[in-house]
Amino acid sequence: MNSLKYKVTLLLIVTGISFSFSCKRGAVGNSDVDMKVNALLSKMTIEEKIGQMTQLDPGSFDGKESIKAAVRDGRCGSLLNYLGPVEVNEIQKVAMEESRLGIPLIIGRDVIHGFRTVFPIPLGMASSWDPEIVREAFRISSIEASSQGIKWTFAPMIDICRDPRWGRIAEGCGEDPYLVSSFATAMVKGIQGDNPADPTSLAACVKHYAGYGYSEGGRDYNTTNIIETELRNVVLKPFKAAKDAGALTFMSAFNDLNGVPTTANEFTLRQVLRNEWKFDGFVVSDWGSVMELINHGYALDAKDAACKAINAGVDMEMATTAYSDNIKQLLKEGKITESRIDEAVRNILKVKYELGLFENPYVSPEAEKKLLDPSFLDHARKVARESVVMLKNDRSTLPLSMNITSVAVIGPLADAPRDQLGTWCFDGREENSVTPLKALRDILGDKRVNYVVGLKYSRDKNKSDFDKAVAAAKRSDAILFFAGEEWILSGEGQCRGEINLPGAQTELIDALSRTGKPLIVVVLAGRPLAIGKEVEASNAVLYAWHGGTMAGPAIADLIFGKESPSGKLPVTFVKGAGQIPFYYYRYNTGRPASAKSYTPIDSIPVKNQQTSLGYKSSYLDYGYSALFPFGFGLSYTKFNYSDLSLSSNTMNSNGTITVKATVTNTGNMDADEIVQFYIRDRVGSITRPIKELKGFRRIHLTKGEKSEVAFVLAPDDLAFFNGTITAAEPGEFDVWIGPSSAEGLHGEFRFE
Ligand code: BGC
């Protein structure tokens, strides 16, 4: 199989981000580490080796003493969910001083979008299209988490997802391979810092490898069938980017991929990850995913499961004991080899050395102070602000004047401190959340805020407070309705068949709309919801996701125009669950639909003759377009795109092409714009998507200011895997520079 010619360096030139890719691998050079690892390995018993391949949760032990005994005996080389500087130092001391070889533990935890300072859910962060602020957010999370003894986080989660029913869409960065790759790189750099051995650095764990985000029907843990072209051109790209950014560990996934569960998948784990990409860190299973090979019907029992996972390349088992219970017997039976065990242990020890754990196994008690630093909270507010996407703003309803006499604040998410933290938030505390209600009261004072919750939680159907809410709206100058989903409705295992606003929220929005007062709907949710009706009923809509600790002040900053909304959608918003999957990076089909071909269901005559319906690829009810396209997002100002130019109308296999356009802020406010660059390969040896993002840049323009934005394309950017080879194919290409995937200035060139 040919390796992907995917060059992250180039991606970053195109996006204008200048990261260094030379990830320093600890204080010691690689060969030193190898020598140390080999020396240590040669002293280890098979039991000690098995211990290194075992990661356990404190819940699987019978109290602290039994954890200590396992660590002392070398039966467990890693713990997850073991927290606190004192506790971690105590157990680490057992590993360092009481175990025979003094091998440090590696302590892991899910730090997915913040530790105590909680940032927006990753899908929200991705709406910022600002990898640099996200890198910094992960840096902050690592500073906080490392202060509590954590040295390894199960992040970034970079599963491409095109199905908002899947609860875990919240945890990823959206639907597009380029955008997700850019964030994967930034997140790894933030987590691991410049040097993984720095006390504030953690090892990143890139997950879930691979294809988990394609679970059929958006039902968690479900089967995935992904042909190799799609796998390599889309799904694997962010993983390769994360590997190139220096990620030290990978996590196999729960899903069955093309008939072979990913936790026993030799193609992804051995052929792609090790042989082609030369990954030299270690692979951990997902929680219990080794034992789940039995449920998949891929392994007979725990011994068979261990055998298959080990041979496929999973070095460490998370949470279950198929490895520790069976490796010796498997060796005896010759089903696994000692050299494979040595390889796994070598991979693990190498990472422990690179993390500096042998030299500095303990956490400084001083580090405790590094939580919720004001500068961290400021950054969380900035990230939350950049994550908000404005979907509608009729007649400049927003921003509101600070002199407004009063506002009605209504809705289940207005004052829901836990919900705004979102899914996968183990260490954030709701008492640290600043809710929108609190932020608005801080700005306007209690008297100017007429608060009625209306619905107590997002699924609430009790309408008894509707009258009160409507009355509050009537005596206010504007209505701010905070809609959305509780945190528990997204995340692992939390999938939905319908993706509308839950409970009676839509009815309350309708009732409020009928007051005739300006109605601003702010959505705090873990997924892109189908909110067509609510958008119609309101005058302005801000999509704020679950924005984390500082969601309230960030939203208030935008409501009162301290800054303009600037986020853009990292995922297509569909009109309803029945339209899924629908994403911008799709194929044209033989019968692409357009405004001309489409017959809306309501305009079909009662006694229709079939021939008038167009026979194009669309739905009678949803039509052929998205509710909001990928890359969409409005601003308080206006940006004009002009003067698209190409450095040449041909590109050859040694050359590059520069595509430029001028962006002018023609509105009345200084603001950021996210300039997007797309291409289309018109004809290929396999069909090519109708648009592919190849670059983006967030620029700041003051009123009246203009800027020329340039993107460089090289042949590798045109390359794709066609089932046999990865190459750029000669032919005609379209390019666009614009504000979303659905608009832009157009140009073309020929690749020779
Ligand atoms: C999830 C992983 C997570 C692991 C450890 C699993 O259920 O799929 O994403 O890292 O648990 O908490």
C-alpha cells in the first residue's frame, strides 16, 4: 500500500500558522532512550512486562492497599482516574521505591476540553477556526491537569463525524479532514508542549483510532463500514497529522471496522500506523475494548481477545485484565511471541522516559495553585467568544445597546451551570461556571433583567410558566431565550434519533415570538440541532455550544457588541434527522439537484403526473441544501471579497500556485473574518468531492481596512488515494476563496 503524501507542514503554510514540527523527545536523545529502555527490559520478568501492559482504574481494586500491592509487585504500570498531588505522589513512591525495578506509573485521565478551567466542547472550539487559541487552551488544561498528578490525557478526540445524532460529535472537531487535522495538530502541541518532559506537559492520546465517528445511524459503538479510499482520504488524515505533530500515544476504538474491530485491526494498527507512518509511541485500547472483542463475535473468550489485540498491535489494555490473565498461557501456546511482548513494553517504557517520568516522577505540591488562574479564565472567555456562531441577525437585532431599559432572560440554559460545561467534564466545577444570567445581571444590574426560567430543564414539557415568561417578555425591550440541550444529552452513549430542541422549548419560543418583541435565541448544545423553525420564529440566533466555565461572559460580550461574533460552523447543520448524512465534502452524483430541479413537497399538484418531479438527488421535504452550510457564520460587520487572482493558470508537478483575494471590512465595526479556501478536482480516476477545504485564515480587519489573503497550493494538496496509489492527477481544478463552503470568488487552473 502506498503511503499518503500528506504534508502537514504545507497545511500550516496554507493556514498561516507557524508551528514547529520538531517535537523534542524529552531531555535525552532517542538513542539514549532506546538504550535505557533495552537495559531495563533485559532485567524484567514476564510478570513485570505484563504489568506494564496493564492499565487499571481504582474501581477495579479492593481499596487503596490492594492498588499499592499491585504497583509494588509490578502488576500494573498505569492507572487512570487517580487524582491529586498527594495521592499520586504516594502511589508513585510505591512504584519508584518499593517495586523491584522502580518503574514509574503513568497516570491517565480524560482531559477533553479543560480541567478545572473548562473550555467549550471541542466542536465549539472548532467553530473558532483558530488553532492557535485552541493550542493555548490545551496548554492551560495540561498545566492544570499536570498539577494534579496527571501525565497523560486521552485527547485529542479527532474522529470525523457527519452525523449529529451521534452524541460524541460534541467531542470532535467536526466533519472536515483539513479542519480537524489543523486542530489535531494544535491540540497535540498544546498538550505535549515543546517538550513532553516538561512538568506541565502531558502525553497526548489520539483517539479513537479509527473510524469511530462513522458509527452507522449515529448510534454509539455501532458498526462502521468505510472503504479504503474514504478511510485514507478523510478519516485517517487527522490521525496522520496528530502523529506528525509528535503524539506519543494512540487509542484504539470500540467500533468494528469493515468486519474487524479496531482493537484487533492489523490493517489500521500495524500496516498503517506502524509500517507506513512509523509511529513509535504506544497504543492503548479503549476502556474494555479488548474484552468487547468477544461481544463483537471476533474472539471466543478473554484469552482469544488478548491474543488478537496484542498481535494486532494494542500495547496496553485499559480497564480489563484479558492481558494480565492470559499472556503467560498465550506465550506457552506459542500464540503470541515474546518479541511482540517486548515490542509492546519497549513502546510503553519509551514514552515513560520521554515524559521524564524516570527523572521526575513526582508532582510539586506548589503546582496545586495552578487552577483557575485569572489568565486561564480570560482565555476561556476568549475561546468561548470565538466559538459562538451567529446564524441570523435580521435588521441588526444584535448587538443590544448597553442602555437598553430591560431584557427578558428566559430558558432552560440561561442559568444551568453544569450544563454549559458540556460532556466529558470530570474536573470542572459548576460553582466556577459563570452563567449567561449571572453575566447579564453583572452588566445590567438585577433590575434590568427580568428572569423567568420558563422551562426548568431542556426536556421539560411543563408549560405552567409560559404565561409568566410571556409577561416578562412583554414588559422588556428584548427577549434573550437560552435554549439547547442539557449536558447529558450528548457525549458517549448519548445519541438521539431526533435532533430537534428537546421538551417544549419550540412552543415557548413561538409564544415569545408572538409578543412582537425582538427575540434573540442563544443555543447552548452539544450537537448541531435542527432548529429551522426556531430560526424562523426569532430575529437573531447565536449558536454557543456548551461554552464552558466562561460561557456567560463570552455570550454577553457578543450580545452587547464588545466584539462581533466570528465563529464559523465546523459541521453542516441539517434540516432534520432524515437529511443525515449531509455534508459539504460530498460527491456530485449523476443527478445533482439545484434550485431549478427541485419541487418542494407542498407544490406538487394533488393529481401529479410523476414526470414533473425532476428526478434529482434531493428530498421532497428537505430539498437539496443544508439548513446552514459548513463554514457559515455571520458578523456584525460586512466583509467584501474581491480580486481573486492565481499566480498562474497552470501548475506542474514541481511547482506551486498562489491563490489570492482581497477582503475588505465594509461595515461599521472592527471584527475578525475567517477566510476559507476550497478546491475541486473536476475529474478523477475516482469521483472527487464537490469542494474540499485546503486552507483558512482568521484575520482581523478594522472598519474600512482591507487585506490580501494568499493561499499556496502544492501538488501534494491535490493528491488523493484512488484505491491503488496516492497522487495528484492532471486535469482541471476549481478554486474558491470565500466566507463559507457555499459562497466565494471562483477561479480555475490546470495541473499538468
Ligand atoms: C471512552 C474513551 C475514554 C475512556 C477512558 C471510554 O469509554 O470511549 O474516549 O478515553 O473511556 O475514560
